[in-house]
Amino acid sequence: MPEEIWIVISAIAATLLLRFAPFVLFKDDNIEHPTIKRLGETLPGASIGLLVVYVFADVSFEQGSSFVSEMIAVIAIVLVHQRFKSPILSMMVGTSLYIIFKTVIF
């Protein structure tokens, strides 16, 4: 097999291992460890913050229409999160709107 296939296979194996490891290590539904509880409380907000930083990384506020799609996506994230309190739904809606605006409209 070519070397590239082994690279892809090892990347897939590492991804699957890292994705399934928490479920194997933490089988109990009642996790009492404070670090795990804290991560469960803080990571959703951190992931939304990471998306906001990614969106605004290359924004030029001098040009009028360059940041409109970013602002619409961020406003949608905030409104959806306030309404439904679901970080995954907020990220999906915001990311989808951002991609649609960047590729289709602007």
C-alpha cells in the first residue's frame, strides 16, 4: 500500500480512538469528578467563542459589506442560543448562515 493510505488509516484510527475514549473511560452516568463537571459546563461556551474568533479573524471593518455576513451569523448565534439554550443548535445555525452568506450572497 502507498504511504498516503497508511497516513489516512492512522488518522482515522486516532480520530476514532479519541472520539470513543471518553465513553469507554467514563461509563457511569453519574460522574462526580469536579474537572469533568467543569469541562461540561465551560466547553460549550468556549466552542462558541472559538467560532466567533474564527469568523472575525480576517474581517476588514473598513469595507462596508465585508463583515455583514459575519455580523448576521453572530447575531443569529446569540438569538438562537438565548431562545433554545442549545450550543450545538446555535453553532449549526450560525455556521450554516455564515457559509451561505459567504458563498451565495456576498
